[in-house]
Amino acid sequence: MHTTLVAGWAGLMALYELVVFYPFDPVLDPMWRQGLYSPGIWVSDPYGLTGKVQPVNPAWGVKSFDPFILGGIASHHIAAGILGILAGLFHLSVRPPQRLYKRLCMGNIETVLSSSIAAICFAAFVVAGTMWYGSALPRLNYLGPLIINGIKGVTVKFYGGELNGVSYSDPITAKKYARRAQLGKIFELDHATLKSDGVFHSSPRGWFTFGHASFALLFFFGHIWHGARTLFRDVFAGIDPDLDAQVEFGAFQKLGDPTTKRQAT
């Protein structure tokens, strides 16, 4: 049910953004400024209706670790699939020792929850990092500029009016206009002609990264919380795990006194 709700919401929002998408001004009004999320790396048309799958040969060796090579994605998925099959066969045929089973409380369902959200936390951090710093998947024209583009500087350019064609790239002037644009428009703009509003926007790349980083931290702290509840459940409950041994009937000559343990005869 949870997956259905998430997928349904994402699909409906993408359909809405597709309906209001304006593809005829890629300079002043690109896809990422309009809020439309990239339909995928294989889509060859702006609306994602007539696109086709492009074959990608897997890249093996050192070059497959280059995040900007599409072949590395195919090779990594093949390698991950083979590793997953081998890991599944391993866990089907091998059982953990009794001491490890008890120490990690593997019979507790909360242990499963803690370990599963740890895997999601790792994946979310990786996705947030590759989205923010760039890779072969999140393209600039789909999701907006990278953080490296912001480090290099922001250029402010005016279209129309007395400052038509004027561009400022020095940090002081660019920051001045950026601060003015945060809470509204710098000037009155012709919306019908320019299809822009004069406000600096966060791209889908920024929202994607922020959302995944936030959920990654949430899952990380959830992993710590549920893992601690499992491993130290006696502390949470206020009960010593060895307390039952002290009150076992017939274990001691004096009830509750571990120094008077009966000797086996």
C-alpha cells in the first residue's frame, strides 16, 4: 500500500507537470525551471511519448568507475545482480553460529527493521551525492546545474529593458541581485514574451538531493534507534538479563544470593 501511494503520487505529479510543460524556450525556461522531472536517460523527445530504448554496452575495467560513462551503469548492474544471486545462495546454505545469532538478536523482528533501513540509508546517501555532484544519469538540461557550476560562479544576465544584454559575473553584483530575487521579482517582466519571472529557483536537482539527504539521515538515526532497542532491550526495560538465573528455584542454597550456588553432585 505504501509503495502504491508513493508511486501513484509521483506518477500523477509527473503527468501534471507534463501537461503544463512548455518546451519551446530551452534557454530562459528549460525543463528544470518548470519543475518537470526527467523522464529518463533513454527518452529522445521532450514529452516522453515517442522515446525509444537505446542500447548501451557495459564498460568493464577501470573506466567503469567513471561516473560519467553510461556503460558503467550497465556493468555495475550486471555485477550487482551476480553478487546478489551468490549472496542469496550463500545465505540459503549457511547459517550464523548460535553465539552470533544470540548476540545480534537475529530472532527479533526489530533487528530486521534496523538492518533493512541501514541499506536504504546507504543507498539514499549515494543517490544524493551522485545527484548533487553529477554523474551519467542526472543531465544538466533535465535537472538543472550542478554544485560545481555554482562554485564557479553565477552569471546574471538581463533580457529586455534598459539593461538588455548586460551580464554581471563578479560575485558581489551577482549576490546582490540574488538576494533581491529571493523574496520576489527584481523588475517587472513580460511574462508572455520571456516565459520567466525573474526569481532564482531551486532546480529539481536541489529538491531531489535535499529530500534524499533528509531521508538518509532519518533512516540512519532510525537504524541506530532500532538497533539500540534490540541490542539493549534489557536496559530499556530495566531488567537484568541474568536476573532470572538468580531467582531460579533450587539454583542457590539461599534464594537470590548468587554466592550460595549449589554444587552439582
